[in-house]
Amino acid sequence: MGYAVSAIRAIATATLLAAVALNIANVVGRYFLDAPIAWAEEVMLFLQVGVVFLCAVAVSHEGRHIRMDVVLELLPPLPRRVLTYLAGVVEIAVAIAVTWLAAPLVRMLWEFDQRSQAADLPLWIPQGLVPLGFALIALVTAVRLLRK
């Protein structure tokens, strides 16, 4: 699982670098060449969505979410482990629910061939990152819990 998460991190890094490069190209085009890239902002937004959901998988794999754990840290080891495990189970349940609810929307976008306005990209691609990201979150969280 570690190699897969490393690959996801590499893809997220490449995605972020692509968004930065596109932003720089758009700035140069807009302010120096008087020729902005009309679709740049839309594509950068889609790339940012990709970065967020890909990085969320890595965060879930490591169990490094932002959380209020002051009380948890005060508990003895056994109740702490039980509550940590329970939180992981809830995380998996929420991730599965979001995947289950988002997948039909992505399928409809694909079936209707809906496209973005400026870049004319199929909207199922950026929207598909939501259920994909949450499905991967459920998977890596389950693996993390099983390893403990």
C-alpha cells in the first residue's frame, strides 16, 4: 500500500506543478503578450480539486487528519485504541457513503457528455475525482486499521 500512496503523492505533486505552470503561462500571456489563456482558470480549478482529493488519500493513509484529540490523549491506552479504531470505522463509513452518493452523478455527467464552458472538458473527469478520492480513502483507512 505504501508504494501506491507514494505514487498518488507523485501524481498530486505533478498535478500541482502543472497548475502552477499553467498559472505562470497565463500571467505571462495576459500581462506581457496581451493574450490570456481563456480556459486556464477553469483547468487550474480542476487541477486543484485533483490535488485536494489525491492528497486526502495520503493523509488518510497516515491517519494525520486535523482532529480534536486532547481528551483522547488523556485516556488510558485501551480506551484510546478503541476510540481511534471507532473513528477509523466512521471515516470508512462516511467515505463509502460519499462514494456511493457521488458515483451516480458522475455516471450521469458521462452519459450526457456534459462539458465545462471554457475548456470544453468532460465534467465527469473532475467530478469523478470526488468518488475516486473517497473510495481510496476508505481503502487506505481500512488497510491502516487492519495493520494496527
